[in-house]
Amino acid sequence: MQEIDILINGGRTLLLNSTNAAPDRSAIAIKGSDIIDIGQAEELAKKYQAKKTINAENSLVMPGFVNCHTHAAMTCFRGMADDLELMDWLNNYMFPAEAKNVNKNLAYWGTLLAAAEMIKSGTTTFCDMYIFEDETARAAKQAGLRCLVGEVLFDFPSPNVKSPAEGLDYTRMLIEKWQNDPLVNIIVEPHALYTCSPALLTAAGKLADDYSVPLGLHLLENQAEKNQLEQKLGKGAVSFLKEINYLHERLIAFHCVCLSEDDLRLFAEYGCKVSHNPVSNMKLASGIAPVPDMLKAGITVGLGTDGCASNNTLDMFKDMSTAALLHKAARLDPTVMDARTVVRMATIEGARALGMGNIIGSLEAGKKADIIIIGLNKPHLTPLYSEYSHLVYAAGGADVDTTIINGRVVMENRQLLTIDENEIMQKVREIALRIKKSFHS
């Protein structure tokens, strides 16, 4: 018998592979950070001797969620400035609050709070854009969470850097410091076309090209931004991105609410990726991204929560449900964004969007063991006809019992094993007191 580290036994398994198979009473063998075998429980019991066996009866076993767009440390600003339009919210509340309050301490503890929330609601990988991202990487690593993180780049100073050049230098430092880390990956992230000059955008694109890392930015989040950019650039935003060589398979564009048919064609042609953030877009009344059209065009679309100041949670179940319902109502078509499509957006398609589809996002031998176990023995999850339906329309983050990332159990029976959630919540409450005071100073 072969020695392995973990055997997950007896669960109903959603593989999210190319066949969308969902075998019952299956088992998953994990050695080190990898899945090495998946099969019927009886068969695997004969082949493997496990140091730890997890009983997954009456449970759904599936890949962890991939949150394609977050500002993790903004947990510290959760619920601070609600019910506002995007530019008002950004310019009159968020940017001033960040200028006064964001420092390494906030970035670190805010990210740890985000990590606790994400792990407890089944997210195993997140893509982040914020300030002091080395602290974000450090916190994610401590929590055992997989991430793709990038320092936000602006034309103007941020709490971390005084100039665009410093921002680029900091990003280069991140790339070199974290390369080859098993959990931390780096992305180059100019904030948006309206906050970055062509010179900064070009330099950021070159940096991403030099290291072959992903490139991410907020794009066409609402109609006002689209109009503003057409005036500023004298052309459409996506045509401008084509001119500066941003259209390629490593581009991840966040939001994309106002993509035209021509934009969709260009995105599909160049293999650009999209993060759809439906809750944030609805809360800021930014509009409804043409996601069914993106999928029809063959564009890879992942799902993201955005930050806690515009969502206000990091629970991917909430965004899956919203994504499915929003587009049905908008199109008056109950068949668009069916449950399976949305679950795939939150897992394997999200992994592909982040350039990680070969290592995470589905349960297959040879991939990393990023796995969640959801307890089904509950009134609101009974009876079970379709796992996909339950995940999108009935389940919530609190239904996740166990989370495994890179072969390591980071939560078991709802208990976090890598970080102290009470300490983290206390630290963030202290930070929040300082933020409140800053409003009156």
C-alpha cells in the first residue's frame, strides 16, 4: 500500500473537469500538495494508507472557489460609505479614507481578516489589487491561502509610493521576491485608464511582458467612465488597449460592464480574460456586464467579489447566486447563466482567467489539492437533485466545513487552523476606531 498524507472518503464529488462528472461515494488521495488519485472509495481504500482520513459522507467535495477580483485589506472599510455612485464613492470617500489610514499595519491585518472570511466561505485562491501588497502576500502566506497579488499603480502618490516610477519598482520587487513561491503569485496592476497616464500604462505593460506575469486593470466599469475615456483618448478604451499592446492572454480586465460588440470580438480574438463582479456592480449601480455575450464569444470569464467596501462580503456563494439571477432578470430569459455555468465561473474558469487553470480549479490527478467540503445534512440543502443548483441557489459560505489548500488543511469543522480569527477581529476593530476618528480630523 502506498503512503499518502490525506484521504477524503465517501463524499459526493464535483470534479469540474471537462466532463463535469459528479461521482458519488468517491475518494481523493492527496500526497504533499497534490491530488494523486480520484476514484471509488472502496478501490482507493485498498491502494492507500493515509496519515489522515477525512470522512466526507453526506458532504459535497469540490474545488475551492477562485475569487478573481478583490481588494482584501478593504475589509477595514466594510460598510463605511454605502449607497453611493462609483465616482462619488471613489473620489469623495475611498481615496480620502485610504490616504489618511492605509499603512502596512492595515494592509496586513485587513488581509488576514479577508483570509479568514474567504477560507471560511470556501475560497482557496484570490486575485488582489491594493496598497502595500507585500503585506497582503505575507498575510495570505501565513493563512495558507493561494493568491495573485499586485500593487495598485496610479499617476498620483499612494500611501505606499510617491510616484509611478516607485510603484513600478515596488512591483518589480514583488515579482522577484515571491517568484517560485508555492502560494504567492504576482500580477502587474495599473488601476484604470482614467487614473494612469499612457506612459505609466506602457511601462506597466512592459514590466508584465518582461517577467511573463499577468496584467490586470479596472475597465469600463460604468457608462460615465466609458464616456470620459472616449473624450480623453479620442477612441474606445479597448481600441486604445490594442494600440498599447495590452490585448493578450495574460490580460485580466475587471468589471467590463460597458464592452461593445467590437470590444467583445477583440477580447475573444486576443484571449483576454474578464472578472465579473455582479454584487459590486449592482451596489454601485454601475450596470450589468454583458456576460452571456462574453461566454457566447468564447471569452474566459471568472467571478469576483470586489472589495468589502463595495460588496460587502467576500462570500463567493453570494456572487454566484447574484450572477445567475441578475442576468436572467436583465435578459428576461431563465435559461441564461445556468447554475453549472456559474459554478464553473467560480472554479475552473476563474482559475483559467488567472492563468492557473493547469494547477487548480478542478479535481484531477496531478493538480494541486485546493479542495472544499460542504456539509449537505441540513434542512436548506435537503433534498438533493442537483449539486450545481444547491451551490448557486441554496447554499452559503457558512455551509463549508473543511478547506484544504495546497494539500494543507487550513480549516476543519469550521475551525481555522492557521490563523487566530479572534485576534484578527480585535486588531481590525482597533484599526476601525482610528479610521472613524480620521473622518473628524
